[in-house]
Amino acid sequence: MTPVELLRSTQRAVAPQEMLDMHDELKEHRQKQRNIQAKAHADQDALDNLENRQRMQADDVQRMRDREVIKERVRLMEVMRPIPAYREAKARFATAKESKKEAIQKLAKLKEEVEPSLAAINAKTAYQRQIEAVVNGRRRMAQDAEKIADNIDRKLQTLHSRKGELEAEAEAEKNGGRESRKDITRQQGFIATLKRRMDEEQPDLDISAYNERIRGKQKAIDEAAQKVLELKRQMEDITSRGQGRKERIIQAQKELQKLESQAGQRENKLRQASQDTFKAWEWIKEHQDQFEKPVFGPPMVECSVTDPKYVDQIETLLQRGQMLMITCQTKNDFKKLGDILHDRMHLAEINMQHMTGTLADFPPPIDRDQLGRYGLTGWALDYISGPEPVMAMLCANVRLERTGVGDQDTTPEQFELLQNGPIENWVTKRSSYKIVRRREYGPSATSTNVRDVRRAQVWTNQPIDIRAKRDLQENIEGWTGEITEFQSQVATAQKEIEELRDTVRETQDEVRNLQTEKAGKQKLLSDFRALPTKLAQQEEKLATAQQSLSEMRQRLRQISEKREQLTGERAEAAMDYVAAVETLQARHLELYEAEIMLIEANSDLATLAGKNAAQQELLELREREVEHLGKEVKERRENAMRLVDKVKEVMAAIEQSADAALAEHVRTMSDQQSSEQLEEEIESEKARLELMHEGNDRGIIKEFESREKRIGTLRSNLEGLREELEQAGERIQGVRERWEPELDRLVGLISKSFGENMKEIGCAGEVGVSKEDDFENWSIKILVKFRETEPLTALDSHRQSGGERAVSTIFYLMSLQSLTRSPFRVVDEINQGMDPRNERLVHRRMVGIACGGDGLLNDSSSSSNGANGGAAAEGRSFDSVTVVNGDGDEDDAANANGGRDGEGATIPQSQYFLITPKLLPSLTYARGMRVLCIASGEHMPASADKVDFRGCVDLARGLRREVAVR
């Protein structure tokens, strides 16, 4: 238990429930008091902060409020803009309306003055418009006549073109007739020639003889070609075998180079250690581009020992599987590589690990500077180098960062330090150590595994394997000789192929000559046999040509008829064209007469208009002026109406919103103030605003006012918290005055009993209460002293041994027993952590307290010895159970006191059970104690009747007496 838990358990054991309740009440009140203090402290800090911020912002807030006043004035003046603008617009509308009225009057007077002159001009204008209508009508008639004449002209041109086409068509027919006559002459010549050839004798041809000769030549060619193919296959086989020998030579030369390099030696060792892992590493090196991150090979090839002096120790730490481990940095790479190596390459002995950590994830338990006191020179990680992911993998599997390395054997003193220190693994020049701690059985439950350091086999600079080198060189020489033989065989086969190719070419020429001769004779025979067919075809062509010539003559007669008809149509069209031209001339004469009359009318109108131009211009000017003034009046009226709406909106806003500031500003506003004066005043106020600080004025003022309210709330809260603190302090003081004296009294009684028990065994001890400000931390403080030369020190796991702590614990429990009543007290294996001296002292003191010190015996051959000796002899396991005093009734009390009939026996108040797997010989016993041996285990007989402990004890005593007599 911790000292705090010990205090609570002590109160539960020896104090009434009221003490525990008061302790819990004090802790609860103290917790509430701390919460109130924390809240009060936080509120006070918040209050100080808010007040400080208020003081800092007071001047700024005042300036912002002044700015708000100016902004309000500007707002009011901007709202009032429509009122002076309406007055000015209304005045402008009245002025424009009066000007328009005067202009209308002047225009009416001018029209009266120029009325006679305007009447003459209007009459002349009407005459001129009538003449224009006549001219336009006659112009349309002339245009229609012109279109009719143009259509007739186009018809004449079309008929002329048709005439040319007929003439060209007739000429083409004549040319075709001439060609037909020539064709007829040629056909008649062909027919005469064919008839003469048909009268000649048929050519002679033996096709089977030619085919037989050609097949014989072709067979010779095929046989030669087959032999060439066979020779080529032999050459390809020889070349392939030679290529294989070359690849073997290159591989052997690489292996020779590897034998001479350290990396090559390691890869050779990897191949010797695991063929599957070697194949996997060779594949990985050639396909690194297929992975997301680099994949690292086994530590056997990736890592090296930095100091050869420690190579044996480092290799001893690593198992075979760890030396062959392949490291992947991502899950995808791990899965992909596993699929390839197992499923595709079918490799069995493959060790892989996915490693994402770094060396920073594996810190050593202590600094390297502190290793000297343990006889170690460094960590195993310090003497091995390699890629960081591989090193992190070794740390995760072997714990290199937590394994110490030394160049000398560990001395007993260093071993004691290491066994009680933070280092669990270390390796020296000859041995490797691993400490196994079973923390569930206490700090002393440890065991150490020791292994011999084996000689290094991998990371060593061994000489080159001469036998392997000699084998490789012999293989290279043998393969080189085979390649030379292969080259000779290829050259012989190539020469034979060339000879066969020459033979094939000569035979092919003979075949072509025979085929040409055969084809010529076949053609002559074919032509002779085709003469009747050709004669019939030529006679048919002759008939066709004669028929075509007859049809051509018929087409020429038709063309001549069309030409005669076309000549008549052309004569009729020419007469129509003459009549159309005469009509067009008449229409143009009529148009010219009307145009002359229009020119005269325009001249008369221009003369009359020139005489009245000044009056007309003045009239147009007056009309434009009236029109312009009308538009101006309309615009000014609309502008005034828009301003009237805005003024109504301002007045309605004053009435509805009850804006006192706006109403006061309207009331005090001067009727003589113009819009220009109002704008000047607005600009002046805005200029004042620009001179002031600009920012979120409304937000800052609102924040200032909100902060003022919070300050008031915090002050009120602090007053309430101070009152709560006073009440909490009074409650704590009231409970503490009742609880603390009683606690001091009980602990004093425990300390007195504890001191007396410790004094009985030649030691010293006392018990006190450690009082802290927080009642949660009040605890029992046990001080002990086991040697005369040392002062009283606190009981903990650092200053006292396990046996001393066990002695102090049992004496503390005994001190509690005098203050509490319990029908049973059980002590389980309390003596297991003690040395023999402390076990005897505690046993004697416990028996003395339980039995009151009466009837103490010293048994040099106690039943415990007999029982344990019997167990050892029988090969069985036993537990010794010691029962001190009886269980509370007369019969059991008599039995517990050794079978006395209650004579002189006292009725005990409590019964003690000491449970232990063993007892020391010659312990102190008392009358009334009973020793029970419990037999159990896998070697127990099936029947309990076969176990006779009394007989075993009698037998052991008889043997001792015989030995004593002898």
C-alpha cells in the first residue's frame, strides 16, 4: 500500500466508522474549499484584467462617443437634404413655366404676321408634289418597257446559243461517223486474218512431260532447303548453347569479383545460408523501381560491425531468422513483395517485416556515460551500422538499443548492480546474459539466462575461398573451350549452307526456264483454240459498228430539222424586239416632258421660298424655343415631384419613429438655407470625422459597456465567494477538531506497540501521521531502524531489504491487533521474504503475542522438520499450517492446546492461522499450537488411507534414536 492507502486501511481496522466518515468529510470540504479558492482566484484575475482594460480604453471610448455625436449630426443633415432641394426645384419649375407661356405668346403673334406669305408657298408646294407624282408614274412605265425589251433580247441570245449547240452536235456526229467507218475497216481486216490462222495446223504440246521435269527440279530444291533448315536449327542450338556458356562465364567472373570484395563475400554467405533468401535479394535489387519506398535486404548483407573486436558478441545476439530478415517500409510493398516471392517465385524460406519506425523510437534506458560503472563499453547499437529502417527492425526484434556490450567478463559486484539496475540484457567477451523479472511476484523474483558467445561467421574478414575460386576458374576454362568448339561447328555448317544455296539457285533458274517454255507453248495452243471465239466476237463488233453508222445518219437528219425550226423562232423574236424598242422610246419621251415640268415647279417654289426665308427661319426658331421650354418644364416638374416624395418620407419618418433629434433639427433648420450651404456644412462635419480615429466605434463602445457590466457581476461574485470560503473554513475547523486528536491518539497507541515489538528483536521503530495541507495526502509514516549505527528512516522499497520490510509489516499488523477484535487472523507466507534470523525473531514475537508468552518451547526436531523431511523423501509437496490458540469454544480450545481437558486453559479471543510452504528447524513454539501438514500434488495416492503421517513421524524419530545410540 501507499502511505495514503495505509492511513485509510488503518482507520478502517482500528477506528470506528465515524472516523472514516469525518476523514471523508474533511477531504470533501477541503476539495470544495479548493474549488472555491480557484474560482475566486480566477474571478479576481479576470476582474483585475477587466478593470485594467477599462482604464486603458476610457479616453478612447470618450473620443469615440464624441465621434458618434458628429456622425449623428451628419446623419441628420443628410436626411434633411431633400427639403432645401425641393424648395429650389419648385422655384426653378415656376420660372420655366412662366418662360414657356411667354414663348407661346410670341409664336402666335409671329404666325399672324406671316400668314399670307405662307399661303402662296403652300399652294406652290402642292403643285410641285403633283408633278413629282406624275414623274414617278412615267418613270415606272419606262422601267417596265425596258424590262420587256431586255427579256426579248435575252431570248434572242438563248436562241443563238442553241443554234451553236446544234451545229457542234452535228459536227460531233460527223466525226463519230468517220471513226465508225475506220473501225469497220479494221474489223474486216481482223476477220480475214483470223480465218487465215484457222486454216493453219494446230501446235503440238506435252504438258505432263514438262510438269514431271519441273517436279523433279522442285523436289531437289525442297530437299536442299530442308537440309538448310536442319543446318540452321543445328546452328541455333549451338549458338544458344554457346550463349549459355558465355552467360555462365560472365556470372562466374562476377562471382570471382564478389569473392574478392567484402560485399560479395557476404552475398556468397547469404547464398550458402539460404538459397531462397539469396534469390529473393537478387530479384529485389533488379526491381527496386516497382516499390513505393526502397526495400532493404537482410542484415547479413546490409549491415556491418564497426569494431571487429565485438563481432562475436554482436552475432551472438542475432538469430538466423533475424540475420535473413528483409525489411519493407510500407504495407503495400510488404504485401506486394510477399505475393511475388511466395506465389510467383514459390520461395519457402523467406523472412519479412514491415517497419515504419525510426531509431528515434528506440531510446536507450540510460546514457552511455553511465555504462562504465556496470563494466560495459557501450550499447550493441553503437557497434553495428546499416540503413536506418534495418537498424530500427533489429531494435524492435533484438532490442539492440537496450543491450549492453563489454570487452571483459562481468565481476560479481557488476553482476549485482546489473541485476538490480535498468539493464536486462548484456553480452561480454565470453557470455551473454538476460535477466527475467517476474514483477507479479515482487522485486526479488528474478532469474538470469546465460549463454556462451559463439564465434562470428558472417561479419568477418575471412580469406578468399581458394577451392571456390579454383572451381570457378576451371569452369570458365572449360566453358571457353566449348565455345571455341561451337564456333568451329557453326563455321562448318555455314559453309555447307552456302553450297546448298548455290545449288538451289541453279536449280531454280532451270525451273524458271522450263516454266517459261511451257507457258509459251501453252499460250500458242490456247490462242489457236480461241480463234473461232475471237472470229465470232470480231464479226459481232463489225455488225455493231455498221449499226452505229446507220444510227448516226438518222441523228444528223433530226439535227437538220431542229436547225430549221430554230431559224423561224429567231425571226419572230427579232420582230418582237423591234416593237419593244419603239415602245421604250415613246415612254422615255413622256418621262422627259414630265421631268421638265417638275424642274419648272421646283424653280418657282425655290424663288418664292427665298423671298420669305427670313420669316420662315424666325417662325421655326420660335417653334423650337416653345418645344425646348416645354421639355424643360416637364423635367423640372418631375424633379420637383420626386423631391416631394422624399420630403414626405422624411416627414413620415419623423412622425412614425418619434426621432426627437430629427424633429428638433427640422424645427431649427433655416428656411433660407440652400442645398449648397447644407452640403458645405455636411462636408465640414465629415472633415472633422476624418481627423478623429477611425475604427469599429460601435463595437468598441458596446464592448466597453459590456465589460462594465461584467466588472459589476464579478465584484458581486467575489463577495459571495469570500463568504463561502469563510463558511468552508469554519466547517473544516469544526470537523478537524473532533477527528485529528482521536487520530493522533490511535496512531500513538499503534506507534507504542510497534516500537515495543521492534525493540523485542533488537531494532527500533515508530509510527506517525504525515500531515499535509490537503487531507487527501495525509498518510501513515513508518520509521524503522534495524542497525545500531543508522538513524530511523522511512520504510520503503529503496532503503530496506525484502526481509526487513516483511518484519516491519507483520509487526505493524500485530500492533493493530491490540486495538481491534477479530475472530480469525490469517497470515499467508509472511516468512517467505525473510532471512532465517528475521524469520525466527518474527515467529517468536508472533507466538509470544498470540499466546501471551506462556509455555514457549524450543523444538530442535519439530514436526515441521519431520513433515518437510517426509515430503522430500516421498517426492510429494506439502504445506505447513500452524494454528495458534483455539477457535473460541472449549472443545476446540482443548484440542488446540495439545489435548488438555480444559484444565488451566483459557478461552481465547481470536484464532491465528500461519500458512507457509516451509518452516525453519528449531523455531519457538508454545503449548496450544497445532501443526497441520496438508499433502497435495500429482503424486498423491488415490486413497487417503495410504498416507500415514503419524507413522512417518514415528519412523523418523526411531531412525534418529538409532543414529544417536550408534
